[in-house]
Amino acid sequence: MKGKMTKWSPLKEMLFIYFAASKIFYWFNNIMQMSFDEIGSNFFQMLVIRFFEQDFLIIFAILFFHVMERLKIKAILQYCIAYVVFIPVVFFNMWMASRFFNMTLEAGGMGGFLVDVGYLGVFVYFTLGFLTIAIAMTVKEYIKKKGKETDEALTPGGEMSDFSNALICDTCKDDLRDKLSLFGQFVGEWEFEGVIGKGTPEEKVVHGEWIFSWILDGTAIQDVFICPSRKECEKNPVTDAEYGTTVRFYNQSTDAWDMFYGLSGSTHFLEGRQVGEQIIVKDKNESEGLTQWVFSDITPSSFHWQNKKSNDDGATWIISFELSASRKQTK
């Protein structure tokens, strides 16, 4: 599945529109103040001067912090890295302006300011500026952390955090790691595109999410299966959405997985095991026909899954639902 672009917040959209509009009005105002002859002779020089006065550093800053956001680096660390990176970039900007373009930069512009104060002045101003930002960010993070701790302490249902901490864990038991890797490889968040009733008049494409986690001190795995996804249900609420959970325990005596799947109005006791390169899950209590849930084409970032049924002891199978899942990218 193709990745989706992150939607901008209204604040980011308004800021983008503001800066884009300010650029348009700036150039319109400059061109309107120039005569026809000046436009031809001075326009390129004005472009270059404007670029080295302000645009170069602004564009570099935007790209820099975009990369920092994509790398999921904390805000305070972003500014520390920015301090180390921006000093040589600003010096390079000053050197380029003075050596290659021999500019007399406009007073009041960023470039003019940099030339006026010199390299030592730039270093002092930027150091003080970044120290101020770092202190402000540290105070902000501290207040945010304390506020979160206060909210958790005052929340009446605060016991839920103790329950989730006791249930969910980050990894599996070391002595069971090899055995638990069969389903342990799926731990994480997945999104999928599924097809219900493929090839029939009732064929329907749905999008959902599947989340796996280690539980019970790393001895078992639990997942939550949501179809359509929560985001899809917010846009288009449905009455037949599937919101269920499976608890998976490895059984050393059978070298298989004992599993329970439940959702409102339906429960299943299942058994799963590896068969070749596939994982096949069967319904232990089924009385009529055969039902299998098959994981196949498994890679670290994707897998295929089918829910199929046979009424002739496995001679032929009807696929009622299949999906292709891809691991969610870290934001």
C-alpha cells in the first residue's frame, strides 16, 4: 500500500498561506516601484540580493526542521543540532555574499545585519538566541510533563494505567524468544486493505488496522483487529464494523499456539502453527466444515492473510475475506 501524506493542521496551513502571500506581495511591490528599464537591468540583482539577505536562511531552516521532524527528534535536541549546523551555514552565506557577489546588502535585511556585526557578532547573537530558545523549550517540556503527571494523578480512572502496565510489555521472555517469534514478528501496528466476497456481486473493499503487542510479562501476544479502521469509521460510521481481539499463548506440549478470539456476540477457540512458510490457524470447536485463517507472504513490513472455508473436507476452499497488510511507518 502506498504511504499517505500527513495532513497539515489548520495552523500550519494558515502560516503557509501567510508566508506565500507575503512573498507574492513583496515581489509585486518591488516590481511596481521599478521603471520598465530598471526591471530589465536590476531585477536579477534584486533577486540575488533578496535570496542571500533572507530567503537562503529561511529555506534552509524550513528544510532542516522538516528533516528533524521526520527523524522524530525531540524539540530541544532539534535546537541543539540546529545551533551546531546553522553557525557554519550563516558564515557560508556571509562569505558567498561578500566574495562571489561583492554585495552591498540592504540595511535592515538579514544579510545586511550579518555583515554589520561581523563573524564574532554573529556567533554571539546566535549563541544567545539559541540558548534562549533551549531554555524556553526546556521549561515548556517540564511544564508539559508536570501537567501530564498531575492529570494522571487526578484522573478517577487512573487505575487503568496500572492495568495496562501490568498487561502490556515491550518485549518477550528471552528463554522463549525463538518459540514466540512465529507471532512475535507481527508485534507493532499494521494497516491493511481487505476484500470481502472477492469475485462475487457483493465484493467490497475495506481498510482497517491490526495492532499486535506483547502481554503478560512477555509470555503471550494480544492483538486488536479493527475493520474498518477507526479513522474510516469516523468518516463513514457503519453498524457491522468488526472490533475484536485475539490472545495467543504458545503451548510447549503441542508446539502450537492456543488462541482465543472474541468480539461482541462471537467467540472462537483457535489453534495456530507453522506449516511450511505459512501460518495456519484453525477453529478447534468447529462442527460443520473447515475454517482456516492463513498468514502468507510474510516479510518484516508486509503480509497476506485469508479467511477461508471448505465444505468438502478441504478439497475446495471459498475465500470469504482476504487482506494485504503493511507495517505503519513511524511518524
